[in-house]
Amino acid sequence: MNIRIHLEELEENILSQYAALSKNTRGRIIEEEKCNIRTDFQRDRDRIIHSKSFRRLKHKTQVFIAPEGDHYRTRLTHTLEVAQISRTLARALRLNEDLVEAIALGHDLGHTPFGHTGENALNKLHPNGFKHNEQSLKVVDYLEHRKSRQGLNLTYEVRDGILNHTGSGKPATLEGSVVRIADRIAYINHDIDDAIRANIIKREELPRDCLDVLGEYHGERINIMILDVIKNSLDKDKISMSEEVGYYTEKLRDFMFNRVYLNKRAKTEEEKAEYIIEQLYNYYINNYFKLPKEHRRQYKKSNITREDIVCDYIGGMTDRYVVNLVKEIFIPKPWQKY
């Protein structure tokens, strides 16, 4: 029995008319033989989970650089929270859970060390700019390797969702739109949780009118936002919040930008992070052959610039790898007699 075909038939019988069916995928860049057990979207999810880029997320900043404490979010735990919210929404809306999970797990693979601080630094340094969503697509298309070949060769729908989870682009599937809104629900709420834990803000400082509508506590707010998205999106060809919940969610996000994301005390280490990213970038631009051979050798296209190659290398680093590398390159070592 071909289990994949059975799963594809279940999708067709159970899912909404607006869902993306795995059997109707627009395909991969390189055509592959189908799996007898997993659908194409399930295979994509598995490829992402087994990638090195996914494993590195556990040592990448979410909001607070190098926080002292085991309970602050990392880029990996953020990713898992987005995946969980996405699956909850997809199941309630009868959309494709495997597709939303694959997009959610891959959406931040291109994030830099030190979170948005590292992204902003590389965006200033690279002549063509740097955006983490575009880099995430580059990671799965080119920088990751599978069976000694470049790229994970994911389906169009997963690649589109990864690229358009943020920014001005619109996802081609409702599943991509689910991840886009789940990402916002996740980071607004868990960043509040972390900011309170870090004593950057106090719970009573949160806007009262937002709490009256969205709820007092972390889980309550997430639940209200999820229920609102389901209520306003069920059996429709658009994923959205109600006008009221959307307004107060955006207001809460604005509060976080003013009080947390741009807070000087919360960002005391950002200047240091930007500085060392800049130093590493300039070092490798001027000492190109100091880059690892295996990194340089993977570039076969003539239109790839030195700046691209250096950005890819730095962008893939974890926070602690950057710190150790800076020590190795720039900090004098004690003299040793050989």
C-alpha cells in the first residue's frame, strides 16, 4: 500500500477548499521521485528539521543578547512556538498542517547572530542590503546541502511561505498567511514575557486598553488572538484578525517597539554586537582566503560577489561562534614556547 497516496486522498476529503493540497504542489526546482510514505510537504518539514541551519537556531538571539537565564527565548524556541500556533490555526481552519509546519520551521533559518541587531548590521554593510527572510530562502535553496548537492530542493509552496513570512510580499497560499500572522502572535507575546522577566517592563505598565481586549496574561492573550483569527478566517480565502483585536494587537506591538525593542537599557550590548559584526565583515572582505575552504568552494555561480560570500558566512554563525571567532582573530594570545 502506498501510504502517501492515502494521505493525499485524506487531504482532499478533509481539508478546506482553500487549502493547499500536497498532491497539487507546484513542485520542486529539481524534479524528484515521490516518497511512498510521506507527502511532499512532510518531506520538506523533515529536511528542514534535519538541517544544520535549524540546529544552529538554538544559539541565536531572539531579543535579548546573551541573556543570563535559562528561560529566555532563543530563535529556536521562537520557531517552535510559531510552528505550534500555526498548526493550531491550520487545524481549526482545515488548512494543510504539514505545509504550515514546514514554513514555520524554516521561516527564520536565515536569521543572523544577535537577532535583528546582526541583521541590521549586515544590511548596512552589504551593498545590496540584507533581509533575513530572503536569506532564509537562500539557505534552503543554496547554502544547505543534501546528498552532497546544494540546497534542500523544497517545494514551491514552502519556499514561498518562507520568503513572504514578513516584508511586503504576500504569500501564495493561505498556509503561508497563517505562518505570517502566527509569527506576529508569537513574538509579541513571548517578547512581553521575556521583557517582564528581564525587568525591562512591569506587567502593570502594559497598555490597559490592550489588556482589557486581549487578556491580562501570556496564554490568555495568545488564546484570544488565535480564536479571533479562526473566527474571522473560517471558510474564507483570507487570514485576518477582527478590526478590534487587530487594532489592539498592533498597539501592543507599538508599545513593545517603544519600550523594549528600542529600549537603551535592553539594548546596551547592541553597539558591541554591531561593532564586532562590522569588524568580522571587513576582516573577511580584506582577507578573503581566510574564509574556510569548504565555504568558498560551494560558490559556483559567476554572479556571486565576495560581499555575498562573506555575508552568508557571518549570517550563518551563532552568537557564541561569533564571540569565539573574534577572540581568535583579534585578541592577542599569551606567548607560548614551542
